Amino acid sequence: MSVIIDTIQKSVVQGVEAISRQPWDKFTFENKISPLSTAKEVFIGFCAYFAVIFGVQYVMRKYNIKPLQLKWPFFFHNCILSIVSAALLSGFAYNLYPIMRKHGILYALCNEGSYTQQMELLYYLNYLVKWWEFVDTLFLVLKRKKLEFLHVYHHSFTMVLCYVELMGRVSVSWLVITINLAVHVIMYYYYARTSVIKKRVWWKKYLTTMQIVQFIIDVAIIYAILIANNIYKIAPNFIFAFPCAGTDFSHVFGCLIVTSYLFLFIDFFKKTYNKSKNAKKPASKGKVESKKNTKKQSNLRHRNKKNAGHDSAFSEN
């Protein structure tokens, strides 16, 4: 068993070093040196995402190409993303625990000392995974599924957000990332499961609820930190003031994007689950009306029979 674990660890290390082009234990995210580390690359990737998905969508509609059956590729894609999310989550937990135990939660959230070399590597790997997640949308297009605005907006801007937070060296990033990774472990498992097992999953609704709760926690904490950080610049001795690592732009950008996610997910939840509730109400109302009509028809037939009996009796007399 230990041989298998060692082999996996070596493979992971070799993979990380091949991607980052640096020794894994000495990695630092450097602009223009690390792969996909420039604003130009991010902008090109952002635009290419839209060009590819809408370009493929246009071609499939124009030439009336049937939805592709991608059950197993989609299954393995989601399995890998679920496993990768779990691995990154474990990596963050492994590195954060000693920091929190020694210095406390506030230090881990805001102090520059919590932005260690290992944490920076994890932030970078998580950023690369966001590029990989673009394939989610490509699968939807190839299967000719409807593209929701929330999906496209979320996938495109999350990659940009991770880049901005990396460049800004925002120490609180791990909070947003770890909660997101925990949700993604379950979410990608759900997609993998439903791609091969066509059976209703009772907890699907709670998955969306988890995403909303995730953004509520994110918004509450990052806004509190943003306010405390700005108060510190004006009145450093104020009781609720403390500095927090990261540039002003990266803090504000993160707040705006995460806030937009929260409102969009709440709107999606309302539209999706209120629609299903409203769809059930007319159905149940229809059943009641149907029962009433059936009862009326039965009573009418009974009266007709009774009247017919009276008529025959009178004629016989």
C-alpha cells in the first residue's frame, strides 16, 4: 500500500513540476514566467471561451447537427474534477491546520505570513483547474443543452477572479476556495452520477442551497475584512480595524464578483424551484376540478335515471 501511495505522490509532484516549470517545493507565482500568468493570456482565454462555445453552438444549429452522445467522456471528466477538487481541498486543510493552530483564524485569514509557498502553489493549481472547467460548457454545447447565463458568467469570471487574487496575493482567498472546493467535490460527483445513472437524485435542490450558503459566508467574511482593512488605513487603533494582505483592487474585485454570484444563484434557485412548485399547483387544482366534474356528472346521471323511472311509472298507470 505504501508503494502505491509513494508512486501516486511522485506522479503528482512530477505533474505539478511539469505544469509550473518549477520545483514544487520552491514554486512562486511569477508574472510572465509561470504558465498563464499574464493579463494578456487571461484576456485571450476569456475571449476564446466565448468564441469557442458560441461558435460551436452556431455551427451545430446551422447544420442541424444532432446532440452528441458523450456519456462516458462526460462521466470521466466529472469524476476527475471531483477527485482533483478533493485533493486540493485536502492540500489546503493540511497546510492551513498548523497555521490556525499556532496563530489563530484571523492570522490565517489576513496575515501575510499565512501566504506561504505551499499555499501559493495550491492557489495556482486551483487557478489552472478553472481553465480546465471551461470544458464543462463545451460539453453542454456539444450535447445541445441550453446555456444558462449564470453558468457562462460564473465559469468565465471565476478564472479571472482566481488570477486577480493570485496577482494581488490575497491571503483570505483560501476561505472562498476551500468552501468552493468542498461544494465542487459533491457537485461533480452529482454530474458524474447522473450522466450514467438516469435516476432522480433527491438532494439536487440542496446542492443549489449549498452554493447559496457558500456565497453568503464568503460575502459576510470578505466584506467584514474589506471594511476592517479600510478602517485600519484611516484609524489603525480602532478596535475593529486590522490590516489584511492583498491589493485594494483585488479585494474590491473579489467582493463584487462573489456578490454577483450570490444574487445570480438566488435568482436561479427562485426561478427553478418556484417554477416547479407552480407547475404542481395547477396540476393539483386540475385534479380537484376533474373530481368535481365527475361527481356532478354522476349526480346528473342519477337524477336522469330517477326521472326516467317516474316517467315510466306514470305512463303505466
